[in-house]
Amino acid sequence: MGIRHSILNRVRIAFLFILGIAVAIIVRISDLQFVEKDRWEKAGIANRVKIRRVDATRGNILADDGSLLATSIPFYKLAFDPMVASDSVFLKGVDSLSYQLSRYFKEKSKSQYDSLLRTARKKKRRYLVLSHKQIKHQDKKYIERWPIFREGRHKGGVIFDKVEKRFKPFDDLGRRTIGFIRKDDKAKFTGRGLEFSFNQDLAGTDGEALFQRVSGNQWKPLDNGAQIRAKNGFDIQTTLNMEFEEHAHQVLKDALIKHDANFGTVLLMEVHTGEIKAIVNLGQNKEGNYVEDFNYAIQGVMEPGSTFKGASMLAVLEESDINIKDSVNTGEGKYQFYDECIMTDAHQYGFGMLSVEEVIEKSSNIGISKLVFKNFRENPERFFKYLDRYNLTSTIGFQMEGEGKPNISRPGDPSWSGCSLPWISIGYEVEVSPLQVLTFYNAVANEGKMITPYIVKKILQGNEVIKEYDSNVIRKSIASERSIKALQGMLKKVVDSGTARKINKADFSIAGKTGTTQKLKGGRYTKNYFTSFVGYFPADKPRYSMIVAIDEPKGNAKYGGDVCAPVFLEIAEVVYNRTTERDIHYVNNENEAAFPYIKAGNYNDLLLLSDAFDIQQVSENTSPWVRTRVKGDTIAWVDTKIRRGTMPDVRGMTLRDAMYLIESEGAQVTVNGTGRVVTQSITPGGRINSKTQVYLKLQ
């Protein structure tokens, strides 16, 4: 009895326990079904249907002539709602649609697509991604004509999810200047360059639309009209000339390869307007290729070296009544200011006695540091007042984000010492960006008027100008007319007979200053150099200013005059010749009038002509293309060098011959006048291609 009673009690307890659980479940179900019904229905809807952001179409970035530098190109992702089409439409078209999908995307066979579509419809799926490949707009139009899809979204179920990608038509040209933008899920932006700096104008205003979550964690747009339409971004028009940009890019790249340098930059601007016409930044990557990896011109700050001497000399001229013909004793190339402060010159045995203007021409460290030390040692803060005036101690407020901030020790700073003033005077113990150095020299070229460089000139909505930018005047004059004229003369002599005399061979005059800085590594100055050349042209009537900087050139050439000045010249020649119309008189000989008009052309044609008129002739070269040189009563044939990708010298040729040579390189020709060519818009040897426009004047 005892055992039986015990078993019955256990059964009763288990039953009561199970009954309690069942009652609890029933109570909870009732609670969910009736009491909390509205709460959970709302949660389910919120989880399945949601208002999501719809990105606005980003504005374009344009060159100075309206060419596209960056634009948004629409692409599409193909999706499908298998439940939209009627049974008759679906069954009639599914076989052909499967064939088209297989043939176009090549991701699945026809039978696999057929099975995928039928299964999705059977399972009542409302959103099926058919391919993750991006479809171009013209392909979208083609796909819209496929079976079932041709019924449209509301009757056929085809869905094209729009995705926009940023496209740069000029590829790597100005890539770092154009920059990039990234936006996270919270609509926060990060980036660089114009894309980031002018994002507020380019981005537009995002819209909103209703989306439904479907299988695979995909969001399907619900086209029920419940949306806020996106407002497209504005376009921005820059000051960049892409012809100059392309040429500067190639010239700098060639120089970097030649010298196996770390990086280089070129910055070209108009003297009177401050418009940036070209900006190139190339650095060497791990593979040894040169790419636009950092904006060295705007963001990079380096010890400028001797290019800083122009500012030091201007301060001396302003502070004293010194005459440029006065003498400065630079000795035998070594001078000691204090026990630990020894200044040396690049010339092994020194320059000896120099005039003040020769100090800049020869780029004497001792000469400029002695002049600055003599005039400012009692009150070095006065020297810095001049540097403040020249805007070399602060940023200039450039339009693009990330402008490098100058770094320079001042009297009273912990890093200031007795050596600071001499060293700063020659461009050491100071860091500035190429942009800031160029702004100073541009003011010298601009008769002392300092203006802010700028790179964006218009904000556009279609053809409507929303906002227009112009250069701001930082200072009406940074120095007296006397001092500016004196410095201009010194800078011209740098090219005529000084440290940049190797480029004194252009058809126009150049003024500028070379710079070569020993780099500081591990607290010690090394034999690694940062080289530069900054100047303007033409020197007598400046139109453009430019700075070229190249870091750590390898090999024998390691000075600014050898490394950077030739780059400056090659770029300047193209810029000058494509923006200046000149009259070129090629042959000038006392016997010229006695000869028929034979100056240049095809050798065989000119030979026949000379024979017909019984003209004496000698041949120095018998290449297909020649020009004439008059020697007494005889014509000498001289080779005209024709090189692929470069502009030939067509002056003196007939229009037929000139057009043949130029158009053989793919360039376009515009002609003014009749007769033979007397002027050409591009200097012989300049680079030309299919995008080049050549202007010829005939007479």
C-alpha cells in the first residue's frame, strides 16, 4: 500500500505541474493575442517597412572651359517581383526571359534561371535580385524590352535599383585635387580635395522613400508615392586648364623618373587673377610608380631653403637704405656667427666680395644671412613683422580644406636661439607650403599686390550661376615700389646669369629663384635634398607664376637649378606659346630679296623648284623635311627634325605641308591668312596630341 500511495502522489504532482505550465502558456498567448496585439503588430511593421534615405545625384566638377573633371554616372541593379505579373503574362514569357538573362549576364544557364523564377513565384517571394552586375543606362533601355519586363514595374514586376558611381574622365590627372568623398550610414562625410571641400554644394539634399524588408535582408522600394524627392547637387566650375594640367603632369612625371625622386609638385597660377591653372602632385608608391597620392602643393610643409631668400632680401631692402650695388664680403665660403653657428656657401672656395644683387643671383647663404643679421639682430621681431606682411607665417585661407600651416620659431619661443635668425633667413628652421611660397612670389610679379590664389570660380545649377568667386586682395602692397623693382631685377638675373642660367634659352624672359635644402633626419642634416624653383614669366610683363618642387632627387643633379628649373621651363614654354600670339621672323639676310620665297617644306619639292630657277644650293642634310639657310648667293638645306608626339617647326612652309605634318600627329589646325606660315601657336618641340588645337598665321 505504501509504495502504491507514493506512486500516485508523484503522478498527481507531475500532472499538476504540467497543468500549471499549460495554463501559463494559455495565459501568455491570450496576453499576446489581445492585450499586447497592437504593440507587436507595430513592431513587426516597423521591422519590415521603413523610411530610408535616397541619395541625391551629386553635382559635377568642371574645368575652366566646362570640361568634366568628375561626374556621377547612373548604374542599375536588376531585381524582380515575381508576384506582380498575371499568370498569363508570366507563363507566356518566363521561358524567353530566362533565355535573355542567361545570354546577357552569363551567370546561370537558361534552365537555372527558369527554375529560379518559377520557384520564387511559387514561394511568393516579392524581391528577387537577378544579378549584382551594374547595368548602364543604355543597357537598362535594352532590358526593359524583354518578355514580362516590357510590362513595366507595376504589371511586369521589373525593378531597377539605381546606383551612382563617380567617374573622372581625365583619369589620374588632378586626381588628388579633385579628391573623393565618403558617406557612412549616418550621412557623415569624410574625404579630401574639391569633393570634400565643396561637398555642401555638390551633395544636394537627400530624399526619403518607403522600403520593405524582404528575404535575404534586402530592402525593396515601395512605389506608393510616400516619398520626399532628392534635390540634386550644384556643379562647381574650377579655374583648371586641363591642357596645361596634362602637360605639367607628364613633364613632372618624366623628371621624377629621371631623378628617381620621392615626390614632386607643380603649381601654376595667373599673376593678376590668382586663378590656379594647373596643380600636379605625384608621389612614388610601393611599386615604384608615380601617382597622385597627397596634395604636396597645398598640404605639404617643408623647409623651403633658398627660395625663402627672396623674402629675406625684400625685408632688408625695406628696412634699410641699402643700394643693390653695395658690397657684401662672403669670404671664402664659411662664416661663423656664434660658437655653434657656422654658415657655408655652396661654392667650394666661397664667392668673396659680392654686390647685394649678386647675393640673390649666386644664392649666397653667407651674404643673405649677414645682411639679415646686420639689420635685425637688435630687434629680430621686426624681421618677423615683414614675414607676417608677406603672409609666410600663416595660412592664406585657400578654398580647399587641409592647407598646410607654416611652422616657424619666433623670438621668445623655447626653440629660439642665436642661430635662429641666420638660419631662418636662408629658409631653414621654417616650414611653409609651396602654395604659400608661390603666393609671395606672385605678389612680387604683381608689383607688390598680394592676392589670394583660388581654384573654384563658379557654383552652377545648369547654366544659372548661383555663386561666383574671385581673388581677394590680401595686401595692396607688400613693399615699396623701389624694393619690389630691385627684387624683380635680382630674380631676373638668377635666370640670366645665376643659379638658373641653364634655362636662359626661352623665347621669353623668366625671373625666379632656385631652392635646395638639406633635409633634417634624426636631428641631423643629411645629403638628401628638397629642391625647388619658383618664378614668373614673362619677366617684363608677368602673366603666370609657378613653383616646381622635387623631393630627394638621386644622382649627380641635386640642386634646384638642375632638377626643378628645367621642369619649369618646359611647362612655361607650352603655357606661353598657347596663350601668346607672336610674330616670328625666321630668315633675315641681305640677299634674301634676291631669292624666290623658299624657306621650308618637303625637300624633293623645294629641290625641283630651286633647279627650275637655277638657284645654287648645297645640302647639309637630305631628310624629307628641310628649311633654308642663305649663304651669300647660295641656299643651304638644313634638316627639320620631326619627332612623334611633338610640334614641328612649320614656319615658312606652305599650308599643305604644314597641315600634313601637324595633322599626322592628330592635332587640329586653325588657319588665319593666306600664303606661307609665319607664326605658329605652339613652340617647336612642344607636345601635341589629338586634343591639341594649333593656330597658324599665314602671310
